Amino acid sequence: MIIGTAGHIDHGKTALVKALTGVDADRLKEEKARGITIDLGYAYTPLPNGDVLGFVDVPGHEKFIHNMLAGATGIDFVLLVVAADDGPMPQTREHLHILDLLGLQHGVVALTKADRVSADRLEAVRADIAALLLGTGLQGSDIYPVSALTGSGIPALRAHLEAEAQALQQRPASGHFRLAVDRCFTLSGIGTVVTGTVFSGVVTVGDKLVMSPSNIPVRVRSIHAQDRPAQTGVAGQRCALNLVGPGLDKASVARGDWVLAELLHAPVTRLDARLRVLASEDKPLRHWTPVHVHLGATDVSGRVSVLEGEVVAPGMDALVQLVLDKPVGALHGDRFIVRDQSASRTLGGGRVLDSFPPARGRRTPSRIALLRALETGAPADAMQAMLQASTNGVDLRRFALNWNLREDEASSVWASLAMRRVEEGETAIGFSPTVWEALRQRLLDTLTAEHARVPDMLGVDRERLRRMTAPMLSRSAFLALTDESLAIGNIKASGLWLHLPGHSVALLAHEEKLWAKVHPLLDAAPYQPPRVRDIAKVLDVDESAMRLLLQRLARLGDVFQVAHDHFFTRGSVTALATIAHQLAQDDLLEAAVFRDRIGVGRKLAIQILEFFDRVGFTRRTRDRHKLRHADLFTG
Ligand SMILES: Nc1nc2c(ncn2[C@@H]2O[C@H](COP(=O)(O)OP(=O)(O)OP(=O)(O)O)[C@@H](O)[C@H]2O)c(=O)[nH]1
């Protein structure tokens, strides 16, 4: 168990830790000289059962709240220190607010300097404190009068802490490993050492991890867990890790960094959260308020975008997006504190819901519904709620990352749900059966409407059909949807076109005859077929009749209109697409290379590429064309 002190400056936190553990947690020369704690201090004391109790001693001075916060995010249990002579003071309250916002539920109050006051005064302060705790997570905590000077009350307090340590449930060691670095130093002959609280998972000597957000790979050479040499460290422990890695030195690591399992390295600058504003604020928190966000052991400036309504009133909470100036590592469930722009006042705090919000549509009703789903208890419940709220499916890898689920943990969540799963590259998309069924129906509705609109067009190509049916649905998911509909015979494919089974278009007899003559002409010069006027001349038919025929053939999918009055057979277009595919490097195609290969003039080569852009086969990026739907013609 890690116990964190809290309380106003000079109320005796450091003296109390020393009385409890024998360790003076003030390490810095300046701390000794000024008699105050500036930075975090650490002390450990063995328990009768062989475990070790860890203390994080925090500064009480209002100027060093950022240091207090770096320590407070990793503790399980609070030792709130109030001097009996002063009673509750401003940082008693501020620390208490912070601990409450961080969700701490377990603690005890030490009424220090009891030797300095009368019994009446002790009782009065005790009542003040009990009143102060009302409505917080620490409400009803025991209060122990103690004196670090005489030692009175210390054994009772210590016994209480020991009992709590044994009773408190250990944090589950689930998830991948995360440690929030609060200290980094170099030891001669040993190298770089980082210390901090393990937020989740397990670390073992020899593990390969990564510093984040710097993305420096490291290996764990040795571990101290709760101040003792160990082979492993687990969630809830304070650990010192001796790390090695090329590019790693003291300068490249700082308080606030994370040491992570490689998979968890995904720093972000936007995260969606629920934020509570302190009731003691006099004004509501406005949209886009500049703030300091404290999360893990780091703090970063940014702004609060209010997602529900325009402001958050004092004492209220709301869904917000934190928009940060620098990337941080954050995952679902992480607690954070926001302080004002000058970092002089705590405004509120909350819990991260989604570290990977979409780039657009952050305030839409469907997005708000998704965020509410993410507040639902256990991962399986949240997943269930998200599946129902997501018309375009849920990205399973992101979900597992956001919730820090190991593969086995994620698999058991997926297995517990009725879910249609579509593989998509490195991830997979999950759909609730109802949503999937609705998508299949929507596909049919789209085709029905399209056939009614243009009866002489055989069908719609897959990509256009996706944009018409569900533009936000991923291509793989749509492919699965159409494949499934094809397999059960709900839709049919003819060449490139998808259509309803009952819908057909055929050429009239005289059109068939003419097409039989036109086809060889087009095939004779597949990459540079004759234009409408030239075909009409050669076959001695009316130019507008020829144009009409080719337009009808285009609607049937037998030819494509590449440029005005310039039609290519489906076979030519497929061949050109294959060439484009072969020539592309990293999916990028150069116009000149393409032109040289197919041996046509510059103008026509450009027209072909523009046609590819138009139909979504490629997308122009400056002077090149990027393949974006490479199997449009070939697959
Ligand atoms: N008489 C008496 N003095 C105490 C007691 N505990 C602490 N003091 C004195 O109070 C002063 C402040 O004690 P610290 O332990 O440094 O206070 P702190 O809360 O750690 O201060 P910061 O960390 O700077 O916020 C010191 O001069 C201590 O000797 C106590 O129980 N009785």
C-alpha cells in the first residue's frame, strides 16, 4: 500500500512520517535550509506480515501543489495531516478537494501537534475536521491526535495504518504495464533509474518497455519494489527501475513521463472526460477556458472544451474534451485535476473516458451517447453500450487500448458479447447484431431507391454504394456487408456493379449489333481508343446515336467515360488500373512514369489519371496520385 500525506504547510507531515517510519523524507538541501518540503519525499517501513508500507510525503506550500499532484495521483490511502493549533487551513481544504476529485476513498486524519493544545481545543478541531470531510470520499475517516514531538498517539496511528494496509484490496494487476515517473536520477556504476507508482500490470527484470511520450525503447535491468530488490513489480507498488537503452540518459527522462509496455505508447493531445467543477468556485467554468491539466505525474497546459452546454456550473459535472498543448499518455479511468491558467487555483477534476476521440463531431448526440456508454462500469458493459450506440461499429483495438486490456482480457470481453466482428488490418470492428442488420437493410433500401432513380443503369460500384449507404463505415466493414448480402442472394454483382437481383438492363437488338462493331475498334487501341466522333465516322453512323449507345453501355458497366466523348472498355480500364498498381511505389503513382509505360500523349495520360481520381481509385496529392481503393477495378 502507498500512503500519501496531505495537508497545509508546516502542519507536521514530514515530522509525522519520520515518527512513523524513522525516515526523514525531506531530501533536498533547500528543504533542510528552509524547513519546508518542496518536492515529494519517500519513506518505507516494514509491516509485521513482511509487506512494506510506502509513504509519499508531499509539500504543503501552495506554490508546490504541482509536486503534490505528481505524488497524489499514485496513492491508495490518504494520511491527512492537520495541526491541532491551526486547525484546517487553505491547503488542508485544497488538498482535500484534490484527493476527493482524484477519487480517493480511504484515509485517516492525523491531528498533529496535539502536545501544543488543550483537550477542549483538540475536540473543537476534531469536530471542524469531521465537518470538512462531509460529502467527500474521506467522510467519516478516523481522527488520531498525535504528537511527533512526544510520540503520543503514534503507536495507535501506526497500528491503524498497518491494519488498513492488510485490509485494503490490492489493485488488480490487470492490463499492460504502466508506471508514472516521478523521479529520475543516475547512479554511478548503475545508470539511469526512474521511480514511480505502477498504475497497472506487472514488470519483470528483462522486460522491454518504452519511455513515453519520447518513445525511447528501454530494457529493465533491475527492480526495487517498495524499496526492496525484486524480480517483479506490480500495480499499486512504488518501483525503482534501472533502465538501459540506446538514447536513454537522465536528460531524456523527466517527471511526468510514463514507462509503458510498448503497446500502450499512444500519446494524445485530445481526450474526452467527465469533469467536475469544485463547488467552491465563484464562477462557472466557460467553454475553452485555458487550464493546467495534471494527470499521472505530469502537468500540461491546454483548454477545456465543454461538450454538453456552454459552461459547467460550480459543484456540477459535465462531459468535456481536454485539448492539450503537448501530447500526454492517458487512458480510460485515469484521474486528473485542472487548475487555472496561472496554476494558482484548483478548479476541478475528473476521469478520462476516451483517449482517442474522433477528429470531428465531438459534440454530436451520437458521440455524447458513446461517452455515456464509456462511463458504464466494467469493460464488457461499456462495450455492450457502445455497440448499441455505434452505427458504424466499434474499433476493438482502440477500445482495448483505451481500457488497457491485455489480449486475454480483451478476448474474454469479446466472447461475452453478441457481436458481429469484421477484421480490418491490425484491428477489428465490432457491430451489434441489430446495427449490422440495420446496415444490411439500409444497403437494400439504397439500391431500391437508386434503381428507381436511374432505371437504365444496371447498378452502383461498391465504393459509391458505400458512400451512399454508410459513408462513415470502413471499407472492410462495407466489403463484409456486401459480401454477406451477395452470399445470401440479397444483392447481385454484374461486373463492377452491385444491384438488386430483380433489376436488369439489356441492350436492344439494334444496339447489340452496333456494339459488336464498336467493341473491336475500342479493343484495337486499348489505351487510346477512338473518340465518339471518330467511331461514328469509321462506321458511318450518326454521331449522336453513337454517343447515346456508349452512354448506355457506360450505365451497364461495359465501358467507362474517361473524358468527354472518350470511352474505354472495362477491360482497358482494368488493365490500366493494374499497370498503375504495378508502377506505384508506396502506393504513389507518378504521372510521367504512367504515361511512359502506356505510351500515350501527356494530355490523355492526365485525363486517365483524373478519371481514376474521380472514381476514387486514386487521389491526387500535388504532382502524384495516391492509390486509395486499389482493388476498385481489379478486385
Ligand atoms: N510541537 C510539535 N511540533 C511539531 C509536531 N510535528 C511537527 N512539528 C513542528 O512543526 C514544524 C513543521 O513540521 P514539518 O513536518 O516540516 O511540516 P510539514 O507539514 O511537513 O511542512 P511542509 O511539508 O513544508 O508542508 C517543524 O518545526 C516541526 O518540528 C508536533 O507533533 N508537535
